[in-house]
Amino acid sequence: MRQTVAKCLLALVFGAAMTMSFAPADAWWFTPYCLAGLFMLAAGCGARLGFALGLSFGLGWFGLGLWWTAGAMARFTQAGTGLSVTLTGALCVYLSLFPAIVMALYGWLVRTGPAQLRAAPGVFVLAALWTLGEWSRANLLGGMPLLATGYAHASGPLGGFAPAIGVLGLGFLNAVVAAALAQCLTELGKAGGWRRWRYFPLALLALCLAGSGLDRIDWTHATGQTLRLSLLQGNLSQQEKFTPQGFRRAVETYAALIRSSSADLTVLPETALPIEWYSSPPELIAAWRGLAAERRTSLVIGAVAAAPSRPGLVGDSTNSALVMLPDSAQPGYDYRYDKIHLLPLAEYAPPGAGWIAQRVQPELGTLLAGDPDQPPLHLAQGAVALGICYESMFDTLIARKARTANLILNISNFAWFTGSYADAQHLQAGRMRARETGRWFVQSANTGITAIVDPHGVVRQVLPADVTGVLEGAVTMQDGSTPFMLMGNAPLLAACLVFLGTMLRSRPVPMDIVAGISALRRTCRENAAFLPGRLQEGGSCQAEDLSLNVA
């Protein structure tokens, strides 16, 4: 019992330490080392202990990585400290169930499956299970892809594989390295262990060099069009944002920032106007239209707007980005994007959790999700794919948008999470989206991080957090497709399933049959002198003489 508790505590430490591999620390090499620690603890442990180890690892991983959720709910919602801590704890336990189930399955397979699982092929079985677990976490029940292991490699040498296999594929490679490292360290003390794994350092070096080489490839190409950008960061605190004074300050701040800049596209952050769009005074909407025409800019405004089927009515609203074009004379906006992936409890109530949403955020609990097939924003320079905040975490969603667009634009409001790692983690995800799609990724955020990222995931320009200002820059519009844009995660998931199926069909020969064959061979050798025919003449018995067909 003491050994089990010690192993679980050590797994908890490994999980907590792995958060150092994500932003803002960006120590990507922690990920394979910490995961290897978990795999070493789980070697030959069985299903029950494997579940406990995976759960402990997950609690450290998500508990330290997402602690800021509790503070945000306690400060800016009506949940209170007790409910905020409880909900954050429940979220961490839910997310921890995925690594727990993965390790339980692996522990069961090692105990009951073929002998190959305890040798080198077991490395790929464990990596396949880990990958399927991460995919499930990112997609089931709406998906929660925060802190996926592949994001740690946005800055590492393996990041060059992102245009081909995406963040999930990077997680698979990371798991392969971790499982191989765990098995290598486990067998070093055994006779002949070093000889079996002597090529592991060379294979790891080759993998890193291959990733660095792929990072030099331009998977997409410039269209020849350049788009000048003005990304506005109003730095309005969440406490005052939804007050009458906050509304006036927002209007004055963003109007002044627009007049001070000059660009083809001017972008205000998510919910820059803290009022329902159709509730705004008509003269205010006309003033935004006048600013777009005066500055000769396409103006993107983050706002909550009534559903398109119910214009002018309050309720059933969407978290939206509304665009006014400089040459348009029509009233209101010219283009609209509605957020597709809503944040649970903050923007919608999951089934059975309506009472919690009413406690947490009653005024935003009824937002509607947008159409998954919304077209991009078409400008003279090219097409722009819009996303809002949390949506930058979804790899295949952004890849699908990028197929018909030349630039990826995200608007966010991280004032909810002031003083936390939320903004840095989201920008890390944005860098991965840029690598996966071969497009520039730009983000305008209320309190930061407002940034411009190139197609190789390098942050080219950034505004300091918690300041009011404008980030002006120019990006080249990109065309073409990366392999990940064309195929998504389907090839990787299929390969994981096929590999698991192949390994599980390789059942070992039952031990009673093996013992029977051995006994028969011994009997043959002992009585060779008395056997007639060829065996008497040869004086020996060969295995080939025993034609046994084992089903």
C-alpha cells in the first residue's frame, strides 16, 4: 500500500512538472521526460494501479495548468469562491480521467496481451493509446483541448512536423519518445539492455533534425497581396467593462485608437462593445460606419448580437465579430461571424448544468453557436478566416477555415484571466495553428496578448500585456495547402487503430501447448535409438520432423 501511494504521489509530481513545458515557460523538453516518468511508474502495473497513476498524473497536469480558472470565476462571476474551486476541481478530475483510462488500458494489455507489448513494439502501442486519449479529450462533449502535449512543441524541433501531422501528431511523436525513453532507462540495468537500445540516442537526434529540416519548407506561398493591420488593445478591466461607465470608456478608447491608426483592416477585440449590438443607439452605429469610411479601413468589432433570425430582439444572442467595409453605405454591418465553439458554463449550459450556468454567468448563459460553415471575410487583398478566443484551440476547425482563406484572425478577451497563463497558452495554440495551416495568425486581445505570428509559428510583433495601444503591421496573404489541412487527423487516428488491432491479434501460443511440444521433443530425443527408419539412422530428432499446426 505504501508503495502504491508513493507511486501515485510521484506521478502527481511528474504531471505538475510537465506544465513547465507550456507557455509561458516554454520548456518543451519537459514533456517527454515527465511523460516517461509516468510510463516507468506504470510498467507492469495492471489496470487498477494504471488508472490510479494516470489519474494522479492528470491531477498534477491540469490542476497546476488550469488553476487560473477558479480565480477567474471567483472574481468575475456570481459563483463565489466555494463553487468556483469546486467547479475547477471537477474540471480537472474530468480531464484527468482520459490519461487514467489510457494507463488502465495499457496496464491491462501488458498483463493479458502478447509478449511484444513488453518489448519495443509496446512503445508504439502506448503512444497510440495516448494519442487516442488526447483526441477523445479534444472532441468528446464539445471538446476541451487545453494543454495537449503537442502544444509544448510549438517552440521545439519537433514543431516542424506540424504542417504534416498537426498538434495531435506531435503529441504522438512526443509519446513515442517518452515511451522509448522509459523502456530504455528501465532496461539499462538488465543484461544486454544497452545493446538493445544503443541506437535510441541516434534515432532521437535524427527525429529532431528531421523536424528542424521540415521547418525550413514553405508549404504555402504568398499571393502577392499585402494586408496592412491595426490591432487594437483597449485594456479595459473586466470589473468596469459591463458598467455604464465602462461602456462610455470603451467607446471613447476605441474611437481614439481608430483615429490614430491607418490600415486596410482595423480590429477591435472580443466584446469590445459591452452591450448587445441592436441595443446600441443608432447614432453610435452610424459613428462606427463613419470611422470606417474616414480612415478607409475595414472595421472589425467584437460584440454580442441577437441571432440573425431575430434582428433587433434581445435574447438568443451570439458572440460575434461584425465588420463594416469602408465603401459600403448600408446601415449596420456588412459581414458577420458568429462564434462556433462556445465555452461551457460561461457562454452556454451543458445538458443538466443549467442551474450551474445561472449561478456562474446568468446574463451569458443562453448564447447560441454559429453555423460551422460560415464563409470567410472577403477583402480586396484576400480572404480572412475569423475566430473568437477559445476557437483557436481547435486544430481541425481552423484548418477547415484556412482552406478558403489567406489569413487567420482571432479576437479575444483575456481580462477574465488577468494575472494567469491563459493568454500565453492561447497564443501558443495560435502559433501551432499558423504552423499547421502555413498562414499568418494575428490576434487582437483586450488586455493582451495582441500579436502577429508568421506561417512558421514565430511571433513577429507583440504588444505588452495590460497596456492600451495599437499594434500596426503588414502580413502577406498566403495560398496553398499543408498536408494537415488536406487530411486532418484521420490518417494518424487510422494508423493508431490499425496498429493496435494488429498487435492485439498477435496472441501468444498458450503455455500448455508450448509445454506439450517441449515434452514431445525431449521424448523424441531420449528414444531416438529405438525409433525405426530415418530417426534411427540419424540418431537425432529435429524440430522439422514434428509438423504441428497450432491454430
